[in-house]
Amino acid sequence: MAAAPHIRTATLDDEEALGRLDRDTWSTLHAVMPRPQPPYEPFYSERFGPRDHLVAELDGRVVGYIRLGFPTPLACNAHVRQILGLAVADEARGTGVGRALLRAVCAEARGQGARRITLRVLGHNAPARGLYASEGFAVEGVLREEFLLDGVYVDDVLMGRSL
């Protein structure tokens, strides 16, 4: 049986590993932005820093992350958090890393006082949709054919759950 991933808040020292993970896992299965090209943008930005990321480690190696933020800057929406990114290294898929990150981010959002958590997932990303559904997320809306990826129109699926 594989060891359970260690989940922690990201640090500044994680930036290089997180950027590499983001580039290595890029796919039109979950990304709507073009494939990153050198010179690469920093992983952290003015909008999202280490405090906005939970990191998964296996045997001391960063193998996943999840980004948590606010869906809008409005005070009337401050009770909601949104998952704004999730990546798991190819070699760590199927080991429970994604599920552990999802559970940890829900606990983090709850700890911040959030009542709901939402996310957006591409309609053709069946593995992610299955994971989210198994953790209590329900489809709350579908933007039909929202993106054109690799010559195919893809739905943008809005999912959410109460905390």
C-alpha cells in the first residue's frame, strides 16, 4: 500500500517545483491557456502566493498542489472559496494525492469561515469530474462549448458543494 501524501501549505522555496509540476502536467484535458513556453512566468504572482496553495509531498518530493482563492472580490461573496487550480504529477496519479488535496482544501476553506466551495472543470475531464463528484461536489451549471481546444468545442462545468 502506498504511503499517504503529506499535505502542507506551500512555501516560497516550493516555487520552482510547483512551476515545473504545472508545466509537466499541462494538457488540454484541463488547461485552457496555451502550453507554457520559455522564458517561463513565475509560478507565484501578485494575486496568488504560497499562502494560497496546499502542496502534496510523497517521500519528500512535491507531487501535487491545489490553489484556493475567492471567486470574486465582493464582500457579499466572501463566504465562498473557489478551487483555482489542481495538479498531480503523472507518477503520483491514482495514489490518493488528488483526493487528499481536495479534502485538505475543503478543511482549509472551512477554517477560513467559508460556507461553500466551488470550482470549474472542463466537461471532457472525466477523471477530475469523477473525483469531485465522489467528494460531494455537484454540477451547478454548464457553459456549453465554452472553449475550443485542439479543434473541439468543450463545455465549462461549474461544480460546488456546501462546507
